[in-house]
Amino acid sequence: MESYADWLRARDDAELRALLSARPELVAPVPADLDALAARAIAPAAISRALDRLDRFTLAVLEAVLVLPDPAPRALADAVGGTEAEAAAALDRLRGRGLVWGSERTAAAPGVRQALPHPAGLGPPAREVFAGYPVERLVGLITDLDAKPRGFPDADRLLRRLAELLADPEPLIADAGADARAALAQLVWGPPVGRVADARRPVRVGTATTPIERLLARGLLAAEDDRTVTLPREVALHLRGGRLFRDVTAQPPPLTGRTGGLPARSGERPEDAVARAAAGAAFTAVRMVEDLLERWGLDPPPTLRSGGLAVRDLRAAAARLDVEEWHAALLIETAYAAGLLTRTGEVGGEWMPTPAYDVWLLRDTAGRWTDLAHGWLRSDRVAGLVGERDDRDRPINALGDAAVRPVAPAVRTAVLRELAEAGADLAADADAIRARLAWRRPRRSGPLRDRLVDWTLREAAVLGLTGFGRLAPHARDLLDGADPAPGLDKHLPRPVEEILIQGDLTAVAPGPLVTELARELALAADVESTGGATVYRFTPDSIRRALDAGRTADDLTALLTRHSATPLPQPLTYLIEDVARRHGALRVGAMASYVRTDSPAVLDEILADRRAAPLRLQRLAPTVLASGLPRGELLDGLRSLGLAPVAETPEGGVVITRPDAHRAEPPPTAEPARWRADTTADEAVIAAAVRALRAGDEAARLGAEHAASAPSGEPPRSPPPRPSRCCATRSSAAPGCGSATWTRRAGRPAASWSRCASRAAI
């Protein structure tokens, strides 16, 4: 009789390559031969993964194979509701994945029936579901329904008679009553099992009172255990009108949504309008990530004891970026996924930019966006969960482990591919996308996937993968594995190198600034408003911030003069000179801390100021004050008095605060060597695996033949010669070079022997 392994062995190389391409987890690692491949292919985990990849129609055809006595294409088409050609194509897909097999008659592969215990939502046939009943109960059941069995009560004969009675159960259902029919209706389309208290209690037609008892007494329900009842397959098919499925189609549901509504320019294609909108969102996302990480490079937020980012730090980031908290969480999680952000330790650490962030800054905007998009697309972290509570009623924090969902990358990719099918003329609705995903992968449906669809659409719009609800052309390149940067760069706003400085101490950037100017201006001024143009305001604090970072008054004046489209206003020049004149007149060190100046009168003024009392200052010398406060707190306290102190090193130098002062190396993390459900293998790897399987199969066959003809007894032995010098250090268990001791090679047939000196098989 042909076995599943023999059937696989009869496949040609092209069919084996198709099998391994559809189920790439079967070659990780490559099996030794085709027997091992067959064993791996029918393992429960492998069967479950293969079923997860089937669409609704193909899965329905497989379930029909398990139910129908003759699973020919014509019968399958009638049962499923498609055409004979569609059913035959589905059978070919199942055969190519090794889920059905057989040369003369199509059958489900071993293990499939166990993975689908209720195919088409049907329970077992009556002969199976009542097989656990004792003979006495079967006799009572048949007696109530038909007549007392004649002769010796044989269980097989009783089950056969019960199946005949249930082949046309309408009289029994009508006799049970309308309320009993309504109870059956809840189990008709599956699942065919229900929970009932004391299901195995003895009940007869004459004593049954409740609807469930009337059904049990007539064999319309079978008690599997004390709490479970099952609807026999014959009864369900009768109530379904002979149909196996209610609403199965061979094609996915159509995409629906909004059409038109694109603000296209004259002579512009719709996809160009989509690309422009998406490019604007992409540019904004890149600049927001840069702005946030620049801030965290100077003032990194702490890591929670449980891991993740505190709620207050998330709110502060959202306020700084002027976005909602979910938006800020998305940007933070994306930066983490792209390798630009990490934490310094498991406990008591901080969230800091990585050295890779500095390399990222050297790339153009399109290249930076590509890194962010790749990180978001492959990340298993779900920013949409941030702010919710987990199963233990604990809050889910950004960057915390509770936000991890392994299905997220596959769902994001699937949603974007549905948008790609919709094209630039249709903005697909979330409900339509959910319906198509439910058809394509019915076994992966659930509340989480439905929510991931909404989150993916929202996040794709924020990150610049979509515009006006349509997939942008550069996002298509990203999905296809091509470089999206060239397509995105064409639609990005051009960076400008000029700003308009006005007399009210503000500067207007009419567009995105080049990276160097943006960083310097963010250091010397505060952002007052954003939009089509960004407005910066110069203040004493912002000028002092630039001076603290090592800039001089001349540096600032030269920078602004070089990039200003108008002459530098006199009020701004006065502001820079005034702050620079007072900057550094006081020096603060750490002893706990001290204040030093060349002018004793300045220290006299500080000590006379009642606002300086919380600083706990004591005079050590005419030009030195000491304080019990840390240096940072003392600096802030003196600045609140209107002074402009600077931090000092023990050698007397000025401490320069640079934007890239804090960086953290990401921990060494290894990507787990596992196959995801949508993983694909390289064609060259698949071809090599097929060759290895054929070679392993041939070696196993030849080994069996050699083993059958191997000589009996021990191999000949001769006295070992004196070990040579090259083998002096070998253990006594292994003979030295030149030894005539015969050793069996590991994994070889008994007839294959080798000698240490020549390693030649004898």
C-alpha cells in the first residue's frame, strides 16, 4: 500500500520545489531524506502553519475532502459552491502543499483530520458519535425510535440502525417540538458541540421534559461526556439542506471605498497627488523623530523598573512635538525599531539615541525615511496598544514588552498589499480590507487583527506610506523589496538655506531647513509655531543655550548673517551681545558645588538677595561661594535669579554641553532562528534542499541494501603496531596513525569500515 512518504518520493523535482517554497519551514534544517521530510510535513505544528496560509475557498475544499465520500472535483464544486475548474485548481494548490495526496483517490494528508476536528462545522457521523454509548442505552434509544431490536443486541447493528433512522431526521425533529428545533439551529452551522449540565443522564422519550432532553432521547444530540453534547453530522446536513457551506466564494470580497477627491494639479496623475501628500507626511515624521532624539540626547528620560517609558515622559514628548500621545508613541516605537534608540541598562537606565543615530543624520531625508519605514514594517511592537491595560490590568507603556504582538508585521504587510491592489483611484475602507483579510487567512482572524487593520491605516498615513487613503508609489517599492528613496525624493520639499529674521526677535523658515542650519537654529531659538512655515523666537534663554553648547557671540552672529535673507536686525544683535557679555561671569563647580567669580561685588549681591536663601550658599573666600546643592541644581537656581553662570571643570575649564553628548550602545540581540508563517526561502536554497533530499534518499536505499548483504561476525583484527609520534597525544580510545584497528564510521552501514591510517573504506 502506498504511504505518504512514497507519494512524496514519486513527486518530481519541480513539485518538491513547489512544496518547499509553499512551506519553507520544512527545510529548516534540511531533512535527511524524504522519509524525514514526510514525517516533518505531517507534524501537528507544520500542518497548522500550512492551514494558516490557506484562503477561505481552498480551506473549504480541504474540509469537503474530509467530509465527502468521493472528493472528486465535480462533487467538491457542488459542495463548496464554485465551478469544477475552481475546485480542481484548489485541489492542485492543496496537493502542491502536501495537504492532500493519493495517486488513485484523493485523501487528506495524515494529521489534517486531527487539525480540523469539525470540518465544515460538522460533527462526526452518527456511528462515530454514538459509539461510546453502552449497549443498554442504545437498545433503549432504538426501542423508543423504532421498535425493540430483534435477536442479540449487537452494538454494530444498533449503530447501523440508528444511522439509518437519522438519515431522514425530519419526523424526529418535528416530534421534538419547535423549541427543540430552535436549540438545534444554534449548532447547525458550527461549532457542532454545546455545553449541557449532566449530559449523560438517562433519558427516554416518555420522560423527557426539556428541549435538550427531548433531543437526547431521540438521538438528535449525542452526549460525549457529562458536560458536552454533539450534533450528529446527518442531522446537521438535513437542517442545512444538504449544503456544506453557507457563504463561500472562490474570489475575495471586492474592495470598496472612496473614489476621486484628489487635489490633482493641472496635467498631474492621481498617483502624483498621492505621492506629494505622502511625501509631506514622511518629511514631517523624519523631522519629528530627529527633534525628539536630539532632545533625548541632551536630557534622556529614565527607564521604568518594569521596562518601557513612563507616561509622563510620553506626554512630555507629545507636548514637545505638538501631537497626540498615540502619535508620539508611534514615532518613539518606530525609532526604536529602526535602531536609533535604546536603553542603557535593564534597571535604572535611560532611553538614549544610539551611535547609529549619528550615522542616520548624515543621510538625506529619503534615506532616513527608508530606515524608519523598514523598522516600522518589520517591528512586532504595536504602538496602538500604548495607554491600554494588559490581561493583568497593568498599563501598557511605550517601549515596554507588553506592546509586543508577533502577528503585527504580517498584518501590516497584508494591509498595505490590499491598498496596492486598490490602486490610486480608490481609498479602500477598513471594513473592506478586514473582509478580504478574513477571506485570505480565515484561521488568523480575531479582534486583534481587526484592530491592527485600523492602526496600520492610521500609522501608514502618519509615517508617509499613504496619501488620501491610497498607497504611495514609494511605499509600493518598499513592499516589493526595491529602494523607495529615489521615488520619494522626487516629491519631498526642497530644503532651504535662507531664513527671514524680523525685528521682533523672530525668524521665519519658509520651508524645511538643511540639516546643519536646522540644528543650529533649534539650539539658538525656540520653535514658536509650525505649519507651512516654521517660526522661531530668539530669547535670552535660547541664546544662553547656544553659548552653553560652545558657540560664541561671533559664531551666532556670523551664522545668522550668512543665512538671513535680510540684514540682521539691531535688537537681535544687542540681545546676543548682552547675553554673551554676562555669560560665564560666574563659575559653578562640584565640591558639592561652588560659585567662583573675579568680582567680589557680584557675590555680595547674591548673598544679599533673599531669593538665594534656598541655595544654601556660604562664603569661602572673597571670590568663592560654596553650596550643598548639586552643580545642576545650583546652576538652575542662579539662572532663576537672572544670572548667567556656566559649569566649570575641576581644572577650571568650561563644561561644554553638546547635542550629541549622550549616546548608548544597543544591547547585543540575536534574531531568533524561527520561521514565521509568511517566511519565504530563496529559490537557490530550495533547489539545493531538493538535491540533498534526493541524495539522502538514495543513500538510505543503498545503505539498506548494503546492510542486508553485510558479512556476519566481527571484522578482522590484527595486533596494533607501536603508535607513531603524531598519535602520541591521542586518547587510547582512538587508535594511532598506522593502526590496523578497524573502526566503524558513524552513520554508515555495517559493511563500511575504515582504517585510521588511510581512511579508506574497505
